[in-house]
Amino acid sequence: MTANIISRLLSAAAAAGLATAPIAGQAQDAMAQGDLLGLPSDLSMLTNSDPNKRVATAVVNGFVITQTDIDQRVALLLAANERPVSEQEMVRVRMQVLRNLIDETLQIQAALSQEIEVSQAEVDQTYARVAAQNFGQEPGKMDDYLTSIGSSPAALKRQITGELAWNNLLRRNVAPFVNISTDEVNEMIERMEASRGTEEYRLGEIYLSATPETSSAVEDNARKIVEQLRQGGSFVAYARQFSEASTAAVGGDLGWIQLPQLKNEQLEQVASEMTPGQLVGPIAIPGGYSILYLIDRRQVLMADPRDAVLSLKQIQIGFDPGTTEAAAQQRVARFTEGVQKIRGCGDAENVAAELGANVVTNDQIRVRALPEQLQNIILQLQVGQSTPPFGSFEEGVRVLMLCGRDDPKSAAGPDFNQIMGQLEEDRIEKRAQRYLRDLRNDAYIEYN
């Protein structure tokens, strides 16, 4: 429950304090521009101070970010992750949270300097809406929940304030100056039509930059991240914390792309062989290492068969405590043979009664809602046919019988206005990143 609640909290509040994409851009720019600065590759430090070991507080243009602010924001991330983190990883998390809080502060200050204020009523209204979504008619429970995980209502409200302030600022100072022409939209529509039927992929990425000198350490760090993700860590949370790609702001989500857009043959090859839900990495690429997560794949402007709506009958047998393995196997064999003799869905209840099985009818089930192992099997069935038996002696053995399927219609693709909106959002986001980068460059930041 914890991970689901906190994920919804962060997404509903837009997680402005966790969006750190422009930081990633700076890291990549530094790697590309290192030679221009004339810096030696083997620096000799004059002191042994470790900036990551300092007390993680800062004063941003006069506004103090306290240890408590960091602790409470870290608590949100750890609750979303639902797994312990090492001491070394905690250092990275805390420093990332500090950077996020600095960005959030700069965004709020920029809005105030433009006389764009977010009222307490607006913040409270958004907070109440998030509380109602997660705790129904008892929004006060969210206060208790946030306190119980080591965070606070004030921490989340500060996050909400930052998001509202930044959005209002962009809406007034950036959005009115973004213009998308009709020709640009039509060109996009033509490209989509030309790509009809080709594969496209929705990928998540975590990119870690590396130099020849740091390659070994970065690869080791990437392997640790992959290990933690495979143990149940949140890909979105890790991408926001550690990725140095511009997609860090959206949890590493690249959106729907075609593989040539990756502009790396090795990544293209790896992604083409992945199945939805698969995690691969670290993958060595020019400039660093990449971790890929395939969220989904589909064909451009084609109906996805996984959107078919099914009518299913689930036929299941259980086993009494103390049933021997031999007896259970005999019953499974009899069950399998009996199911194969069912003459369509209308005969399922009669045969099930003879087999001592239960029948449950499930209508309006989308193929994609089924476990991935069953999706391809179900798509190959004709009405009246059933899957092979699956399950276990402990949980019962069952089959699914297909009793109806409504196939999806061919996808029409986004319309003119949707594409126009998407292009506008992309352009606003790029300008917003530059805006925030300028704010950082002009800021007076004092670390304690």
C-alpha cells in the first residue's frame, strides 16, 4: 500500500521537487566541454574535504533549506521505494534531494519576483484533492500517514507550492511565446502515416556519464542500481535521483519512440530484443552507461491486439490438505483430459461439475490486464478453446476458456489539435529547462 499511496501523492502533486532534468543536462554539457576549459585529467586537490560529507543545508538567495526539509523529502522517496538503502546510497539520495530543493526554491523565488503568488487556498485545495483521492472521506488520515513515514504535510505542501508557482510562471512568461505552425503539425502527421505499422517502443532510461578515468566506478554504481531495481526498487524514483539524461524529470520515460531515435546501434539492438517489463543494463555507450526498461511496445497507428476485450470462464480445482503429490498429479491429469472434452462455453459448467471444479465467469477483461505469460496464449485461442492448465498444488490448478472477444478498432492516431498540444508542451519544456539553468547561474547559494 505504501508505494502505491506515495507514488500517487508524488504524481498528483506533479513532484516538482523531484524533477531534476536540467541538472542532467549540465552534467552532459560538462563532459562534452571539459576540453574547452583546459582542465587536467589528473587533478591534485589541495584539501581532503568531501562535499558529500558536509551538513546538507543551504541558503538560496537568502532562503534557508534546513536539515529537516531534506529529511522529510528523503522520507517521501524512501517510502515510494519501500526498500532499505545502503549508507553510500543514502548519501547520493540526500545530495540529490538537496539539489531538488534548491531548484524548487529558485522556481518559487522566480515566480514571486514576477509578482506571481500561489495562495495558501490553492495549495490547500490541491492537498485536499490528493488526500481525498488516497484516503476517501477521511483526508486527515494523510496527515497521519505522512508523519508516520517521517515526512510531514508541510513538506508535501511545499512541493505543491513549487509546482503551482513554476507552472503559473511558465504559463505567463513562456507559453504565450511558443508558436507551432500548421506546417509543423502536418509534417508530423505525414511522418506518422509513413511509419504506420512499424514498431515503436516506450522505454525508460537511466543514463550515467563516465570518463575513461571514472568508467570502472560508474559501471559499478550502475550495476548496484540495476541490482536494487531487480530487488523491487522504483525505476521512476531511481531515474529521478540518479539519471543524468534530460528524461530524469519524468522518471526516465522516453515516451513512445522508434529505435533510430536512440541514435545508438547497440541500444537499438538491445531494445529490439526486449519484452515489456524487462530491465537491461548497464550498457556501455559513448560517454557513459545506460540502463533500459521496456515499458511497452506497439505498432504505429495500428490496433493493439492486447486491447481486445474478452469474455472468459475460469475453471479451477483445488486440493485438500494432506493430498499426496501422486494423487494430486492424477487429479490434474483427469482435469486436463476433462477440460479438453468441453464442447464450448455452454458446456463448461456441466463438465466442471463432473470434475469437481469451480467455474467463474469474467466479462470485459482486456488482454493486457492478464499476466504476460497468458497474453500470447489467449490471443491464439478461438472461442470455446482453453489455455493449458496452470497454477500449483497450493493455490489450485486452473484454465481459462475463451467465450468471446471484441477486437479493437484500428488506431486513428492523434488528431491535429493533440499533435499541436504535444509539440507545444515539448517546446515549453525545453525553454523551461533553459530558464531554470539561467536561474541557477544567477543564484547566490551558500552551503553549510
